[in-house]
Amino acid sequence: MPITLGEGNTPIIRSRSIGTAAGIPNLYFKLETTNPTGSFKDRFGCAAVNHMLDEGKTLCLATSSGNTGAALAGYCAAAGIACHIAIVETAPYGKLRQMLAYGAHLYRIKGFGLDIQATANVMAKLVELSQPDHAMLQISAFKYSPIGMAGVRSLANELAQQLPHGIDHVFCQAGGGGMAVAVAEAFLDLAEAGSVPNCPAVEVVQPEGNDTIASPLRQGSESGRQFQCTSTISGLQVATNIDGDRAIKSCRATGGTGHVVSDELIYEAQSRLAREEGIFSEPAGATALAGALSAAANGELNEDAVVVCPVTGIGFKDEHSIEKMTRDALQPILDSVAAFENALQAQTL
């Protein structure tokens, strides 16, 4: 019996204010935050762990900055598979606690995810350690786990059903680039089969401190690049070129290009999602919106374009960013009803 936790079939909603203000009134958000462990990586985790069950594997070795680890840990718990994860040094504690709650074993490694050589060394060791017959390496990248990543294609299939009159642009945040590959290749297949009115341009968005794919795509290169990561956006800290070459090829085939945004713009998009749309996102989950807003400001999107931004991870994943967003808004403890009345009147009058 295949393992499922109820992943997929996530809602899509039209922007109530951000899109109109930016001159792209047909802006939609795909709420991947409603997946079982809170991110789009559940599509990967479900496919990856079911593949392990089919192959009789009992040990999952993995890497993660948070969301992949949570997804694998949750599905491995349901499947009775041991899960051991090498963790990016700067992974948020909220994500670590979620993995630990599922019973995963975590190993934080200095420099992993940030430093090019340290990251390459960890990846090479994991490939070596995954050779025994009972083990399988699961990394959310087509280079390492193509069957697991095939599960992410379902995101494009759902979008095609939810917006049957066509989509012009889908903005995808990118760390290693696997999500962009899955969405672009799925839409190219749907277009070839005549199942969609048009193939949307799949746009790659990266923080400027981890620009392994976006600038090479925009500049006409055929290859991604290594990049000494300085971004603070958890989940998008991937110093090595993993699926970059494939992402460039597939996204360019859809007519998409790359968009580089600052960490500050990403945090601003996260805050706007919460305060203007009621959508609680982690920073990585707001990166697609940051890219769309940047593209709109640069005159790269037509006013009548249908634009989709997947919100890829829920705000509970990154407590530090939420604290940063709200620290100035928290009121002190009031010592009386009268003090409460005075404070309320000061805010509402």
C-alpha cells in the first residue's frame, strides 16, 4: 500500500491587493503551505519514500536546509524507514525541531550549504555512504533523486487544471533548481500534448547571495555555476551547481529567464504576503513573489499577464524571520483593564 499523508491538491488564490498595486492584477498564489509538513517538498518526499519502499530500502540518507528534511522525516516515519540527514549549518531551529519530532537523526556540518568545498565534500561522502543495498540517498534534486523529484511535476499538472484558460508566467524560487526543472518540463510536456492553451514562461528567482542559476540563465549561458553563498534565505543556500544546467535548458525552452533579488526584497515580500494577503510564508516561500514584483517594476510583465507565484513553505518553518517581522509590534504586558483601554484607544482613535 503506497504511503500518503494527503499531499498535493493545494489551493490557488488570486491576489487581493499586491498584484493590482504592482500592475499585474492577474496574480495568483499557489499555497504549497497546506501540504502535510508545510511545504512543496512533500511532493518529493512522498514519491521518494514510496520508491524506497518499492526497492526494499530501510535507511534513508539525505541532505537538507529544512523542508526536504521535514518531508523525508515525516514520510519515513509513516513508512518505518530510518532517516539520517546532513543539515545545512544555518538551518532554522523550527525546521530542525520538526525533523526531530518525526524521529530523524540530524547532523549539522560547518560550512555545508554555504562553502563550495565543504558542500562538495559532504555530498561526495553521502554518495559513498549510500552504497549498501539497504540504503538510498535522497536529495531533492534531479541529479540525485530523479524519481522523487518527478513528484514535484504534479504542481504544474494542478496549475493547468486550476487555471485552464492559460498561464503566462510561473515564478519559481531556486536553490539547486529542481523545482524549476520539474515545473518547466511538466509544462513543456503538457503543451506538446495539447493539454494546455500555452506553455507558461517558467522564471527562476534567486537571492543575489546565491546566484548559481538566475544570472547565467538571463545572460545566455548554458551552464549554472558555483557560488560562495552569502544569502540568509534558508532553503536557498546551495553553493554548488546541482540542477542548474538542466534548469537553464528547460526554463529557457519555456521562454523564461532569471531574476536576482536581494534578501531585503524577499523579507519585504514575506511581510506583504502576511499583512496584505493573509498568507503566512517563510522567506523562501516569498521569493517567487519578490521575483515577480521585480519583473513587474522593470516592465517585464504585461498588465494582462496571468502570473503564478507558488508560496512554497509556511511561516512556522522560520521563526527568526517572523520574530524580525514582528518584534516592534509586540506590546508590553498591561497591568490593568484601564491600561488596556488606554492602549486600545491610542491605536484606534
